[in-house]
Amino acid sequence: MAGDYLWPTNASKHLTSSFCEFRPRHFHAAIDIKTWNRTGYKIFAIDDGYIYRIRVSANGYGKALYVKLKDGNIAVYAHLERFIPEIEAFADRLRMKRQQYVLDYFPEPSAFPVQKGQVIGYTGETGIGVPHLHFEIRDPQNRPMNPLRFYPGEVEDTIPPRARFLAVIPLKVRTFINFEPDTLIIPLHAGKTIELSEPLYLSGPAYLAIRAYDMGNGVHNKFGLYEAELLVNQVPAFHVRYDRFSYSHTHLVELDKNFSLWRKGWGKFQNLFRHPANVLPVYPDTPPEGGILDERLLNDGENTVEIRLRDFHQNETVIRGTIIFHRNLQVQVETRGVVQKKLLLSVRSPQPLTWIEIREPAASGKVSDPAQYVLDDVQKIASDFWYFLSIPLKTNPEIPELKVIPYYTAQSPGLPVYLNPQLEDPVDPEDQTTRSSVTPRIVFRGNQLGIKVPIHLVPRLLESDIFRAIPIYPLREEALMVLSVEDFFRISQLPVDEFPFLVAELQQWHPVVPGKVQRVASSNGQLEIRFESESVYDTLFCRIQQIVPDETVAVASPYRMLAPVYDVQPFDQPFRRGAEMGFRVPDSLRGVKGLGAYYWDRKKGWLFLPTRWEGNTLRARITSLEKFTLIQDTIPPVFRVLSAVRNDSLLNARRPLFFEVYDEMAGIYKEKQITVRADGRWVLFEYDPEEKFIRVDPRHLPSGARHLEVFVVDNVGNRSVHRFVLQR
């Protein structure tokens, strides 16, 4: 029951991370307890039970203990410095017997019974991360639960969540947010109650995402949210609360949080929308597709939205705003000349309008004053409504750039039309000198794609029957074409010389549809991505493009890039089950020493990708699309003695021995790539890949041993061997 468990450590009652925070491809399954950047604090059995599992690894959880409690729940303590002596000795004996650094062992229930309050180990920093205690409570089915549920009042927190940014994200290509077909990100001011200063204009389905964090008393760490709610017109539309999840669903963190914004460098946003494939049990009363802002939730015109953010202690922050939901009504606007210092306009609409707003476009984030005009006449011609306007010009006779916004009700606008006299000279798409300026920009939304082209290319496109049947939306300097997958195939199969600025670009992209096995390859066939039937959640369009490496992604000597860099897009879409990369290695490179496949990380640079040989191809499982290449690394791992040494060969065997070990390029991913032997016998050691050292305790050296050897192999087989004499 809540409150019956003992707090797990004497280090502190402050947190450094909360339950269900975002981690790459998984949820954080614990609370992290602050240890003040120190190690060695006691950890306690939180209730009666027995040691259920003992794990030791250089990565991940490091040294960890699992305690099966008397109620069937499981307590997990990770990143420990050491266990109590009897467990430490038991684990060491097993590892020495197996001659393996890694241990994952399930003792008999009678081997290590524990009582509530008993010391079972000490906090540390083994595995990944700085010193802290990673503490989990799992139910009998091994599902992580929020540990704070069992410790009411133990952690002091009177600080409400802090909201930083609100994102409005289109779900379809023809969705317009503030009259633009792109994601809108709004900075939010500090406060417990935040009112958006301007209404949001929306046509088409979209959803919201919030970037926010929580804090606790007495620490500066930032935590994830515990709970978020979305209300539309005071009706609940979405609700998430993090109490429990299953490890089989942990990859769904990429649907719960916004994977695209994270990959683009915007930080960690909480989606206020439940993807249809998201089966996480954290959404009370929210069905699949819950939170979508469309005609099911929104009325034409003005709607209220309210977002409530809470931490576990029910401190709350509220964000309120207004959404004006409107249709994608398009009008046509033509200039009819200038007469007596008045600009004459005609506006043609398929529906009657209540009024027309005319402004000069303002800089981003600003709003210009409405222009004054006179409505000279209104006529209905055939099925359309015509509005004839005259706008007084200033002393400057030049026609200004204008933004015309039609309104079909008092609060419901249509899409704006831009008149820009300075764009009168159309770009010739056949002219190679201007080819770069007319390269289409492509956006993807599920099973649709949008193509943005310069506005003056539209008449050229409309000469074709294919394009006349495609919705085209004029923007300020571009036009947006909305294509279905069928439209995409029809256009990409046109002769390239008919629309060279468009067809050649589309032919580089390949739709990947859920439920089908598909392959996408580079133009030369060297790199291939194989998508299984369950690889993707939604239709995506994939492109593999060979790029010239600039100074950002180039490798410096003595390393050599032995293949082109292939940029595989889209890099910001989450995968359901992953895909397989195949990198064909030419015969001239077979057997080349130190060859490996690498992918580009924008923070860490080129990282080795574990692969397997299949014929002449290196294959690897991937869970995101990246830049890939082949790199040769023939440099052995770096090795340096950190202990007292005499003549570069004599070590004091009565004290712990420390060696710096790391590899600059290929890296060292597994503990078994390091071996320590004394007089030919395997020696147990401790390895910390983050701090880049190995430690040999004197108690693990065979009695009387005189010679020590350390063998280190990097991920591509470069080997480093170092020999020492032991002084006793």
C-alpha cells in the first residue's frame, strides 16, 4: 500500500529525473534520486523480500539489484558503486568462473533474503550517467510503475510546471495554421496562468504539443510532466497521466512525445494527441485520435482551448487561447488598373462574403493596419460572387504588395491572397541559370505530400490536365500543390523534359506504405533501405541522396572515408519496428583493414554502426533514417597507464590499477573487447566507458602473479596490447 515502503536511500529525498521522461526509443522507467554528485550512500530494502536478480554491465544500468518484495512487486536499484560484501563476492565469483565481465543472474529466493531497512548496496555511477540512484518499482508482471505513488509526501514540491513553447502541428498538407501550411511554434511567457495574446487561425486537422518541464523544491533539475489535459470549448479532448507502462510498448515514446520536433532540435514536446497506433495505458478516457483539432471538436469560428499541466503533487499551470476554425475558401483577386490614384481590384468568390480585409503584409510576428477601400459593386455572375473594390493610393503611385483576406462569416476567414507587383517577371524553369531558384520544396503529411513552387510557375503547370485536377493554394511568393500518392505516381512518371524543375525532384522520392515490404535504393545501388510490413506507422516518402561531404561531416586524417555520404530522408519520422540498411561494399574494399559503416549524429559526429556481413553487403537494423557512409579506421585504441608506473613497465600490484582506454573513431561498445590477464590467467576488472578507464583491484590478481597483459580491440578489429611487470 502507498506509504508502506521505506525510502530507498539516505542520499536525499530530491529527484534529478522523473518517471516516464523521454529517452531515445524508450521511457525512463524510474525516478532518479539525487546523490549530490557523490557515490557511496546506502541503499535499503524498501520492504521484506529477497534478491531476485543481480546485474553487472559497463553500460545501461551498470551494477543493479532487483528485490522481489513480499507483495509481489519488484524494486530496482541501478548505477550502484557496489553491493554489500556477500552479494559482491558472490557476483565476482560468478564472473570469474565464467570469465565474463557482464553478469545477469537470478539467484534462488533462499540465497539472499532481505528485511525492510536492510542495507543491500551503495549508490554509484556505473553504467550510463553521473552519480545518482535510479530507482524503479515494477508490478508482478514486470511493468514499471511511478514510484511516487508509494511515497506520498516524501518529496517536497510546491512548484508548478513551467510551459515554454506551444506547437500547432498540421496533420494534412492542406491544413493551414495562421494561413500558412507549416508547424507554428509559439513562445510562452512564465506564469501559472498563460493567456495567448492572439487567436490562432486554423483550417484542416491539426494537433497541439507543449514543451514544458517541472521542478522540485531545493534542486535545479528539470523533470518531465506527470499529467496533461486538453479541453476544447470546455469539453475534455485529451488526457495523459504517467502511472504505469509495459516494456513491450516503451518504443511508443516516439508517438507520445513529438519525435519530429525533437529530431529537428526543438527539444522535447508532449503531444496532446493520441496516435491511432499508440496503445500505451497512460491516456484515461482518450480514444485513438483523441486530441485532433478538426470539425469533430471545433465549431466554425471562435473556439476556446485550455491546456492543464500538472506534476505528481498536483501543482498546476494553465494555458488558454482561442482558435478560429475556418474553411479553405479560395478567392481569385485581379488588379484592374489604377484610375485617379485608386487601385481597382476584383475579388471572385464561390461563396458570398460578409466582408473583405486588405492589409500590407507585415514582418514576421507583427500585424499591419487594415487598408481603407471602397466597395464599388457586388455582382453574381453565373455561380460566382464578384466584388469590385477601389483602394486609394498614397502619394507614391507604385502599387503596394497587398494581402487580401475574405470572410464568409464575421469570424471565419478564407485563405489570403497576395498581390506582389514585384514578382511580375516569372522565372523560366527551363533556364538552367535559375534552376536552383525554382527547385520545389516538398512537405509530407501522412499519405499526402505538398509541393511548394514559385507562384509564377502556376500558369505553366495549369497547361497540363494533371495539374488542373490538383488543389493549388497560392501563398505569398509560392503556391502549394496538394498531391495524393496516386497524384505523385502520375506526375513522377511524366517525361522529365516536360516539367524538369518538378518531375526530376519527385522521382527521387519513394512512398513507403504501412503493410507492405518495400526497398528504396540510392541511384547507384550501393545503399539500400528495406522496409518491412510493420516498419512504419504512417505512409512516408523516402529519398536516398548522395551528398558531397562538407567540412562538417568530413573525416580528418588518419581516418579515410571510402564511400559517398548517403543522406536518407526523412530523418524526423518515427519507426514502428525499424528497417534494415544494406551497404554494398565493392570488391576493391573487401578485406580492407578497419572498414566499418557509420552514421552521423549531429552532436557526436560519425558513430560506428554495428553490422553483419551478408555476401558483399554490410547490413544493420536501424530505427531512424540518417546519413551513412563507410570509414576506414586503422588506429589502435588509446591506452594510457593512470597508476604509478616505473620505466613504463613496472606496476605496484598492491594498489588498484587504473588504465585509460578509449577509441577515437570506431569506438569500444562491449566489455568483452577488453581482456586483462595475469600470468596468462583471466583477471576480473571494472570498466567505465563514459570515464574511459578500466580498474583492476589487487584482490582479483592471482597470488604471486608477475606479469600483466591488457588486450583492447575496437569495433573494427584494431588491436592494442600492453604488458607490464607487477611489483609486490
